[in-house]
Amino acid sequence: MSTSRLIAALLAFCTLVVVARVGASSMGEYRRAEQFRATGALHEAAVHYGRAIHLYLPLSTVPSKAGEALLELAQAAQAGGDMDEARFCYEELRSGFLAVRSFYQPGKRMLARAEAELTAIMLADQRGNWPDRSLAPSEREAVIRAALQQREDPKLHWVLVMALGYLLWLGGAATAIWKGLPMDAERGIHWQAIRRFGGASLVGYLLWLLGVALA
């Protein structure tokens, strides 16, 4: 197998490993949430639904199902008069979907619903003085809506750098091991391959760190 094909195969393998890991972790969190919900531990269920959303994977239905479950828990809490728990559920949903945005925003419909409900809950909460209670109700609502609409969107070019660096990091390390280490005891270590692909892996790691820091 040529070097380019080997690198492509190893990158594909690393990508599949990452995808499988994220997907399995997301499903595991969702199942734990379902178990807590079945036993009546609704707050713990909300926590794990939120974690399932944070482990977002494109094309996976798990985050959307977790979001719908959080909406249901929030509505149940509102019906029971527990506004703090309702607010927690809406905030878990909101923070989860906002945390995984990059080239697009997942869960837009659920985000809009959660922010509308959060606005109403925060306006009705008599315990705080934010927004200033001297303002008219419409002005207080406008302040809350403006705060909820604030987005610190990631810089897309640095997201690409982060993804490229991650693939180069894993692919370089895997290729260095594959080509550099002997298949049997009679063959020596191929230090040139280890230096070449190990260096590429180090560059990828630094690119990934740079992307994480600046995205």
C-alpha cells in the first residue's frame, strides 16, 4: 500500500473511532437519563439529557430526542409550579445546543422555544432585580431577550484549523506507529518514518491547540 493510501486509510479509521466514541457516549448519556426519568429522579435525568446534547454528532437523532425530553420535563415542572427546575431544564437545553454550534446551529426550533419560556420565567421571578424593576414590562422583556440572543459564535476558519489539526495529529501518530515500529523482532525500528510522521503529528497537535484557543 502506498504511503498516501495508508495515511488516508488511517485518517478514515481515526475519524470512525472518534465518531463511534462520541455517538456511543451520547447514547449512553441518553439511556442514563431515561433510567433516571423512569425512577422519578427528574433533575438527574435533565442533567444527563443535557450531556447527551453536548455530545452532538451530525445526523444523530439522540441530541434532538434529548432536547424534546428536556422540553417535556420543563413543561411538567412548570405545571407543578417548580419554576426553578423548569428554568434549569430550559437552560440545559439552551447551553447544550449553543455549545455545539460551528458551521450551523443545531436545534434552532427548540432553542427558540426555550428562550421564549426563559424570558417569561425570568420576568415573573420576583426574587431578583435584573432587569431593573423600575423599567416598564416591555423594556424589561427587551433586555432579557437581548441578553439571551447574544451569541459568541466560533470563528469558522479556526474551527477548520482545529479539525485539520486533530486529523493530522491522530493520523500522523498512527502512521508513525504503523510504518516505524517493526512487525517482528527481526526488523529494526524505522526511525526516519517515526521522525517524519511523528513530526507531522506534533504539528497537527499544535494546530489543534491553536484552533481550540482561537475558535
